[in-house]
Amino acid sequence: MSLKKRYQNENWDEERRKRTADEVRRSARLRYLQRLRENVVLSQKELWPLSKIVIVACSDDETDNERAISPEDPQGPGRPCRVRNLEWRSKELENICLLLDSSKAKTDSSTPGKNKSPKLTGRPTRPRLRGEDRPVTRTSVPSALPIDCYSVRWLQSLSPLERSELDIASKPILKDLLPIVKRI
């Protein structure tokens, strides 16, 4: 056991250890989602312009009341995650993210040998639920993205100074990339 882990176990109260474990799980899921989307984008040369965008356009999830999950849990490791809302993200960009996720799911289901033995394939991915009443994300707003990556309504709510600080690229790119993403 590392010195840091030992200190945490001995000196932190149960609530603080739980909050830290929840945050570690949230961060791991977000990194995994970013990596999955990036791999799909990088597998298609025409989608390479999306590579830096999909990393910052991934929404984190709400798991504040999450407890440790065991494989015997009736809801199982496939229990849904409640996705947080990225207010700044445009509907087009959200649609592309969803299409990338479904492309990964299609690839997995068409690969021979997948899902034959759950013990050998690891923990299944958790469904990501998106409702109208989603909590707002805790991630920061990325700068220097193309104009069509940002929500028009959100941009209109910003002051001219806030908008200029984003250093928005004026050339839209999503309209040209959406048909390519739909094909994969």
C-alpha cells in the first residue's frame, strides 16, 4: 500500500474517502469515454478535424450517490450514469458525440467473440442517460473551437468580452463532417 493511500485510510473520515472514490470513478469513466471517441475519430482520416474537439466535448456524469458496485449487484455494473449537461455544446456536436458512441457499440457487437464471456471482456459499459433536467457540468468551457461547436443560445448569453476570450474559430466544420460520422 502506498504512503498516500495509507494516510488516506488512517486519517480521512468515511465520507471524504467515499467522495474521493466517487470522483476517481467519474474521472476514469470520462477518460475512457474520451479515449473511445478519439479512437473512432482517428480510425477515419476524414474525421481527423474532430480529434481535438471530441476530447473536450465529452460530458462528465453525475454519480454523487454512487456506491461501490459488485458483480452480484441486482442493478449490476451496467447501471446507467446520469450525464451532466454541457450548456455550451451545440446540438450538432452532441449529435456527433452520440453517433460516435453508437458507432463504437456497433463495432463491438459485430466483432466475433465479443460478449461471449463477460468475465473475459471486463466490466460492461454503463448506459449514459440524458434527460431534460440534467445537472450542469463541472468541466470548463473549451476555447478555440469552431463556431458551430458552441450553442447559439449559450453564445448569445455571453458578454462580448467573454465571447472574445473564447477565441472562437469562425469557420464551421460540423455540417461537412456529420454525413461522414453517420456512415460509420
